[in-house]
Amino acid sequence: MDEGRRAPPNGHDQDEDWRTLPPIDLADVVRWRGQEPAEIVFTVEGLVPQGMVTLLTSIGGAGKTLLQQMAGTAVASGTANFLGRACVVGRAAGVYAEDPDSVLHLRQSRINSQLGVGYDRLGGRLFLQSYFGLSVQLWRNRRPTPFMAALEQQLARIEALRLLTLDNAALLYAGDENSRPEVTEFLATLNGLADRLTLSESCYRRMPANPTMARRYESPLGRQPGSMPADRCSS
């Protein structure tokens, strides 16, 4: 998708959405003539495509937040391996609404020890922010919140951002989890955010969610034909 056809920024008037949609009568496939199609790039090979939302779901207490923090550490440290799969190398960020900073600190120390990496290796590459006890909804009243717009601006300032984790849906999403249209609209907004952040670099999002609801909206992710091996996109 070319830059002129990307999703509009968060915080815009949704009543005007139809005015920003690309016209189908200008979508002639001749625009692809003579151009090689871009390969699909995976942050975690075969599992997490860049520039798109990936849902991480399970029952409570299964370790979703730990996996997210481990994934961010793997990407930022350049270990190039997460759960036995190749991953890209770059910067990573995490929004943690459920855990206080002290918990993130304790968990990070244990992850560093397990992976054999130090803070000198992660400095300037891994950004973990606790929003424990704060109102940080990304979606409310069927539209993105001002915080989501501000967050996007902050993320855009992180150079070579390859991975973003959002934890968790219960605290970041203030919409109706049982409304298929609203949940779909929220995920579409997150996809737009991911797409815009790939203008300069690549990023991916993980949104832990209610497993029952996730099965309704989550597309199965597997290795796609022609996908780019993760080690070919290392920064």
C-alpha cells in the first residue's frame, strides 16, 4: 500500500471516515505492472507479521505478560531467537497497564539472567512503561482516545521500532467486548496504527484478550508463501 492510501491518524472524526476511503474506480491493478511485490516480513518468523495486529490469548495467569516482555528483550538484545523461532533485531516497546514498575523490573532482571544479556546491551533499545493505576484506555465510546493519539506520536519517535506489546485488553479497551462490530473496529484502528508506523520502520502489536472473544476476531497466523526470513531484516 502506498503512503497516500494509508489509514488516517487516530483521533480523527469518525463521521468523516467515508471521505478518506480510497476510491475503488482508481484501484486499477495496472499500478502493479513492472513492480516486484513486497515480501511479508515477520517479527517472529512464521507467527507475527510486521505492520499488523497479533493477538496473544490464554486463560488468566498463564504467562502472557512474561512472554511479551521476553519477546521484547529478544528483539532488542539481538539474540535473534524467541521460543526457538528467528526474530528480527531492533528496538522494542511495551505498554503495561496491569503491572507496576517494580514488577516489570523484577521480571526483566530474571529475563536478562535467563538470556544472558545485560542492561548495557538493552539500553536505548528496550522501552517498558508501566501505567499501573492510571486511566490509559486506547478506545472509548467507539473511537480512539486522545491517549492513543499521543502514544502514536511517542512511538514514532523511537527509531527502528520493531515490536510493540500492549497489555492488556481489559484495561486498554473500554468498549463492548461482546460487540463484533466494535471489536472489529478497534482492531482495524490498531492495524492502521501499525501500518502508519511502518512508513519508516516496522512494528507489531500483541493484544492479550479474552480467549473466547479472540477466537471470533483472530485470523490464524502461519508462515505465508514468500515470507521473508526474520534474519534478513535485522537492523
